[in-house]
Amino acid sequence: MYENWFVNTASTFLLRVFGVLCRVLPRRANLAAGRAIGLAGYFFSGNRRRIALDNLDRSFGDDITGSMKIRYAKGSFTNFGMG
């Protein structure tokens, strides 16, 4: 019970700090942070990464290489992070 309270409180605090930083930092820094968050999402969310790569494989098949599919998936995650 206390563990959930601590996680919720810490998460809320970190999100508020991040929100303040986003308002204070210049746009270029915000975009760089968004790209970093998006790339972190790509590397740490294995299931979503697999879904993205599977969707690209279904869409493009053998028309593009595997490295291009990875590049497109990373681009999608970084774009989402900047949004």
C-alpha cells in the first residue's frame, strides 16, 4: 500500500518538475529532450518496438531493408517524444 503511494507521489513530482522545465527551457532544448525521451521509449519498450517493426514489415515487406525499418521505427518514436 505504501509502495503505491510512494510511486504515485514520486511520479507526480517528477512530471511536475518536467513540466516546469519545459516552460523554462528554450524550444530547441525541449525538442532535444523530446527526441531523447522518444529514443528511450524505443529502447525500453520492447513490446511497442516489436509492434512498430511488425507493422512496418507488414506494410513494406521486402521493399525496404531491415535497417530502414529500424530507422523508420526510431523516427516514429522520436517524433512521438517531441509531440
